[in-house]
Amino acid sequence: MSSTLEDVQSRPDDRGIPLRHAGICELKYPVVVWDREKKTQHTVGTFKLTVDLPRHYKGTHMSRFVTALENHRGECSLETLPELVDELRERLDAERAHARVDFPYFIRKAAPVSGAVSDLAIRCWFVGDAAEKDAEFTLGVEVPVMTTCPCSKTISDRGAHCQRTHVRICIRFRELVWIEELVEFAEASASSPLYTLLKRNDEKHVTEQSYDNPVFVEDLVRNVAVLLRDDERITWFYIEAESQESIHNHNAIAAVGSEDL
Amino acid sequence: MSSTLEDVQSRPDDRGIPLRHAGICELKYPVVVWDREKKTQHTVGTFKLTVDLPRHYKGTHMSRFVTALENHRGECSLETLPELVDELRERLDAERAHARVDFPYFIRKAAPVSGAVSDLAIRCWFVGDAAEKDAEFTLGVEVPVMTTCPCSKTISDRGAHCQRTHVRICIRFRELVWIEELVEFAEASASSPLYTLLKRNDEKHVTEQSYDNPVFVEDLVRNVAVLLRDDERITWFYIEAESQESIHNHNAIAAVGSEDL
Amino acid sequence: MSSTLEDVQSRPDDRGIPLRHAGICELKYPVVVWDREKKTQHTVGTFKLTVDLPRHYKGTHMSRFVTALENHRGECSLETLPELVDELRERLDAERAHARVDFPYFIRKAAPVSGAVSDLAIRCWFVGDAAEKDAEFTLGVEVPVMTTCPCSKTISDRGAHCQRTHVRICIRFRELVWIEELVEFAEASASSPLYTLLKRNDEKHVTEQSYDNPVFVEDLVRNVAVLLRDDERITWFYIEAESQESIHNHNAIAAVGSEDL
Amino acid sequence: MSSTLEDVQSRPDDRGIPLRHAGICELKYPVVVWDREKKTQHTVGTFKLTVDLPRHYKGTHMSRFVTALENHRGECSLETLPELVDELRERLDAERAHARVDFPYFIRKAAPVSGAVSDLAIRCWFVGDAAEKDAEFTLGVEVPVMTTCPCSKTISDRGAHCQRTHVRICIRFRELVWIEELVEFAEASASSPLYTLLKRNDEKHVTEQSYDNPVFVEDLVRNVAVLLRDDERITWFYIEAESQESIHNHNAIAAVGSEDL
């Protein structure tokens, strides 16, 4: 029966318009990612998978993206994502293929004084992009940290406003950089790390550490930029920080890319 | 032509199951709301309109909700929303009708020292609910404020963590209470109001005021509860506060309702 | 040092106002849930953990919620969630404790004709609520399905509009009901299930099945209600369906609860 | 007093790192935009305002963005947004300034048969970008439409799956193009427009029109591309369509830009 069903997508198209990014998105799938401590970690990915479509095809075959993902079911890493992208490019007869997966990644953290351990969720993403063989791999992380405002501290007789801030770091590298290392770079560049579990002596420590190390979002991205610039494994980066200002109901942002340096 | 089209929704249903909340939601429509200073304010509403459906109807007529909304196009207030709900109840032959509209509302605020003025967006909602004639009206507001942590201030040698906090207040009343008054109640109950525009001397003022008035989310909702309890216009309330903790990547919450007192 | 830090939360409060739902929310944590096929499944939970706070306490101890969650790290099920809630109630000296965890759950599905297998993500949640020993457990699922409009089919000479619809089902039970069973109830009540992976012969099957079984959201929730009402394991339920109408940019909804029958 | 408060942001910075996009975001402000029919329309904008910051400044002055916005309070259009961007660039001594505002815009539409009128909300955005005098202006719209699947229609004996689809169009132009015109381009390229209010004879019309004009997302963006390519006012465009597939719980996407032609 199915042998007689017409392949409508493969009909010729005479409008002469090639397409970018034809495919699927908002697809949730279970994934296993690499974990520096535990080897692997189970989490949930949200996928966007696309190809650039030559002008003579009417449509792409959306089911083949899912089939390719099924074939790579399980591990999703800097080794397997480029394979998936290469497979998409070949399977769909495309000049270029792209894959992006976003997922929460959990890091085990010890509180600074009590040592009490808990998990902190880090939003991460992998991007694969292939115009030819060997897809380019990009790693992204969004690290929640704490920032105290240098202006507020300087001009006020007591106190200083602080807030939760998210640092987004995207990198490409010639040698593996762990998610955990980017988290450490972001935390070292902020007023203080933040934690899921803090006992009273930890809260005192974090409060004072944050007060003692005020940074603007501008300082924060520059601090991270210096660390990434000096890391020989990293070949490209883009850094953005966004703070949920406690004195405003809007956010403050700043960014810097490796091309700017 | 259309006179021959069957009214499928009016077919009898023999499963014997009455429905709750049959209708439409996520409908954006322009609205004009009352403004204490400027008489009226143009904004954008997101509507949910439903009726409880008797067991003998197969379906409700979704287009009639939009027609009713069109008929009440323009002003949306404690006078017109109950009229809309009553109209829905009658028009759809229902025992009960409900309407909820969420909208951003802008308040003009002066910075505490410089007096520089700017707009602050407050998320608001109206709810109308009618089982019989004369729908009950509920007003809700979500006020962004600043909270400094009393524990952090007490135990630390310097500084105190603070953050943006949202106070949600729902009330029913026998005499008009303005959105602006609920905003004032929330701000008076927090460590400090927050502002869209602050100059340097304002930032100093807000920092010190917040540091001098630390409150937990538990304190914050109790402070608002005392104000609402003592206001004779208000017949029912529910208060909730949620703080975007700057030392954590999760939030702290507390709530209290008039039934609890 | 930490032994001298004052416990500010335990200070007495003289406003005489008891609180509801004091605690934490928006906390992401890895969880392992029961899986009918594979015994267990790793996923990501988003937790809300709260207690009702007696009037004489100034605040609750937010860190204890995380400690309790850490103690129950790993499995999250109808056996362990009530234990967590009971522990919160005792540990925080509260009259009542609540826990809610939302998580994506993956079900392995075979396409209807080709049998090609893929994963479908189902949004689920567990709620635990304890006023005394033995917390009450509620299971919730949101099942994506396909609905074809009976009115559109009846009045049109060809075609019928259809769309993606989400069915939310909450139940309490005296004997275990699997997530997979609720998914089957929802799919059997819709025009057709939907799938992550469909080959051409599957797409033909789904299109025709959906066209042959038109349902309004009102029909859909009534169909599910009949199935749940006749299941002796289930002691309480609430059902809601919301369709992303393809002819509108707003949604259609309907609901029914076991109390209505 | 305030005259003695140090301007911390103006401190020199010796890290030698220039910044991109330093500023504010997620700021809601009331705006008035141009309306082809009614001259003007009141709506709610969400602003992102940033500058590229030279390497020698420690930070930018976040309050000046709000002051600039206040000065341009009221009308937000292709005339005033570039003025705002130019003012930001000068006021903040920056090499480059950017502004983006997103807002819902309401279009009055008549149903295709009954002529019943109602409002349809269109998500729109303006972008201004200035490296030198005279900022470049970009207009974006997201138009909700209906698409019927050509493959499903061809291979099925009856019916065809359809769904709500969003078409995002960004353009730059040498002569004014109205939001309403882009909406018309998107609707003419889809299987059918969608409407807020449809009576029974309208629903029949829309169902049949959509069934008679099946398009993939790939067809949809190509159809729009042909219209924009042939419009001499338009100097640059990017088009993206995303359909909420009714047979899947994920979306299908396709895109095309003027550079590809």
C-alpha cells in the first residue's frame, strides 16, 4: 500500500528559491551527556534539526530528522552530535545541516563553609553545523551567579543592591573544555557563586563575599573574556551577562565576543 | 446558504456529563481600563471566557464569546466586566459564566530623591464570575518590589543579600479600591519600592532604605495582610510573594488568605 | 563561628497571622520516576515545596526543604513523595505540607502502520499534600493529541479543520494507575493520537482516523470522564482539554471534574 | 549631597576589552505606533536598548537609556526609533547603538462570508541600529495563518491534517511598507488566513479554502519570498515559518533570506 503513496516532498519546484533551515524544532527527547565526575548524565534535550534545501526540491522529509535522532538515541556529545549533523546532510541530500540541543545539566556543588552538597541546574546547549564533512561544534552554558553593584556600594552609606545574574558563554575549541570549567570561569568572574543549599554560616560567607567583590555586568563579561582569551584550547567565544536588577523591574545586559578583542 | 448549515454544537448529548469552563482562552484584545490619574488607559488584554455547560448540550458556541467581547469592546472595568459575564451566561444559556482578563497597567512614578518620572508596568487581572445575576468581581495585581533578607543582614559583618520580589494581591471589595492603592500597600510592606528610572542619589536612597528595612517573604505577605485586614472596603483577599533569591537559583514563596485570619 | 549566628527565622512573630504555602519553588532537580516498561526513567523535576506556617514563627527555614529533597534524592514516586511531604511537615513543625514536582516523561510509541518507534514527551506532575500522617497523592498528565472539528466536517463540502490539543488529567486513586494508562485514555478519547515519527503510510492512517472521529474539546473531556468514572481504582479526577484551534489564533477549552457527575 | 556621589561607571578600565550590547532589556513601556486605518494605535512595547562600549569605560549609564526613552515617550515609529538610537549613540558616547521594541499590534478583520469584524493580534517588532548618523530601520511581523499539508491531502482518501502556523517576516525598505501589507503577503501565501471571529458560513469557507490550497512551510516561505522579491520598496528580507504540526508534538520550520536569491 505505502509503495503507491506519492512522495510529494520530492516533487520538483520551479520557483528557483533555495531554503535555509528547513526541518523540525521544539522536539523533546531523552539524552545522555558526558559528565566530568560521573562519566555520563541522563537529561532531557530540546532539539532543532534543519538542513539548507536546494532550490529544486519542493520540501524536505521531516520524518528523516526523527529517524536520524533515533539512530543516535542515547549519547549526545561533541563526538556524536557532529555525526548526527553529517548524517542529516547526507540523508537529506543537503548542502548544509544544523543541529541544536538545549538541556539542563546538573552539577554537584558543596556549600562554601558547611560543605553541604546539592545539585545546581545549568542550562546548556550544543550546536553542530556542517557545510562539508566534519561539523563544527559549539558549546553553550548559562550559569546563574550573584552580582553586587559597584556603584550602589560606593555611593551608599550601608548595604549595596545585589541580584541573580545569568552568564551565557558560547565557545568553540580545539581541545575538550568541560561544562564544569565554564561554570567555574563564570563563578570566578562574578561577585559570588550561588548555591542550591546554604546553611547559616554559608549564607554569611556568600553575603560577605558578594559584598566584597562588586561587579557590573560589564565587568563580569570582561572578567570571563580575559579567562577565555588566555585559554589556548578555546578558538572562539561569545559571552553575555544579564542581571535581574533588584532596584528595577528590567534587566541589565552586556556582551563581548572574541572577534572584538 | 448558511441557513442550511447544521448547528452541530446544539445536538443533544446523552452522556449525562455537565461541563465546567467550556469556552476560549489566550485571546488577545485591546482594552481600555480605568486609571486613577488619567481617567482611562489603553492596554492589551489576554482573555479567558467560559461557561458551565448543561449536560444536554453537545458543545458551546465559541464564536459567541468573541461576539460578546466585541459588543463590550473598549472599556474593561469593574462595571463592564460583570456585564460581559452576565451577557455570556444568558447568551449561552449557561448556569454559570466566568471571565478573566490579564493586562499590563502602567503607573507613573517619581524617583524618591531626584523626582525623575518614569512608567512602571504592573501585571493586573480582573475576574468576573456569575452563577446568578450580578457577577462577583475580583481584582488582582502583581507588584515588583525589592526585599533585603533579615537573616543575611543579621548574621553578616557587612552587606545583606537582596533581590527582586513579586507580590501578588487578589481582592474583592464593597467599595472601589484602585490598582494604585494595592501597589502602595505592596511597596509599603517591602524593603523598598523599585523604580524604572533612578539617578545616582536615588540609587543611594533605595539601597539604604532596603538595607534598613529587611523583610522575608513571610514578613512581606503578613505586612500586606495587616493593611488589607484593616481596610473596610475589602471583603476578601489572597496574598502571595515570590522572591528571586539572589543567593539561589530558585525562588522563595509565602502566601496568606483572608480565610486564615 | 556558625554556632553564634542567630536563627532569625525562629524569632517570635506577634502579628498573629498564620501563613499558607511558605517555602521554595522553581527548583530544578534530577529525579528517577517509575516506568511501566523499563522499571525506572531518569528525568528532570521542577519542585515546589511548602508548609503552612503557624502564626508564632517569623519565618520558615528554606534550606531544610532542600535538605529534605537531598535526603530523598533519586526515586520520586507515589511511595517516596508522600514520605518527603511527611518529613517536611515534621522537620518544619508545620500543620500541613505540600510538594509538587513537574517533569517530562517519555513514552515509547510505535507508529500505527509502519511500527516505527520513537519517544513522545508527556508533561507530568505529582502532588503530595499532608495535613496529618499519610499524605494524599495526586497524579497529573498532559497528553498531546489531535482533534478534528465535528462542526467544520459537517458543514464543509471537503476537508475539516484539525489541530494539536492538550488533555490535562489529574487523578487520585486507591490502586496504582500508570501514566501510560492515562495517556491511553486521552488518546482513545481524541480524534487520533499524535506521534513523533510517522512514515508516509502512517500519515495517511492518522489523517483518515482523525477525519473519521471528529470531537470537540467538550466531547474529548466527556469521553475521558466516562473512562475514568468507570475505573474503580480512581477516587477523584479533574479533566481539561485545550485545543490550539487552527482557524483561530486563540484556544478552545473545556473541563469536567468528578464532583460534577 | 548627590553632587559628591562618585560616577563609578566612568572610571577608566584597563583590561582593554570593548563591549557589545551593553544596556537594558525586558523593559515594558507604553507606546503609540502608526496604524494604516486609524492613524495611530496604543499598545505595549518591550524594549531592549544597548550601545557598544569603548574599551576605556568601566560601565555604561543604564539610567540614560530610560531617560532617552522617556524623552521619546509616545510615538514609536520608523521616524522616531532611529532618532532614539541616534540619541543613545551620542548621549552615551558610543560607536554604535541599537534598539529593539516588540509589541502586539491589532488589525481589524472582516470574516470572509458574514463580514463579521473582530481584532487579530499580530506580534511585531522594530529594530534600529546605528553605527553612524541615520540608523537603519528593520520591521518585523509574526502573522498567524492556517496551513494544510499537501502530502497528507495527496496520500489520504479523505481529510488532510492542518494546523496553526506562524510566519515571521523581517524587512528593510526604501519606501514605507505597512504592517498590514506584510500580513496580507503572509495570508496570501498560506492555505488560508485565520480569524478571531468566524460564524458558521465563514468556518465552512475557511475549511474549504484551506483544503483547496495546501502548502508546506517550505512553500509558504517561498510564496512570501516571491512577493517580497518583486516589491521594489523592499531592500532586504528574512522569512521564517513555523507550523504547530497537528500530527506531531513538535513543529516544522523553514526559512529564506534575500541573500539566498
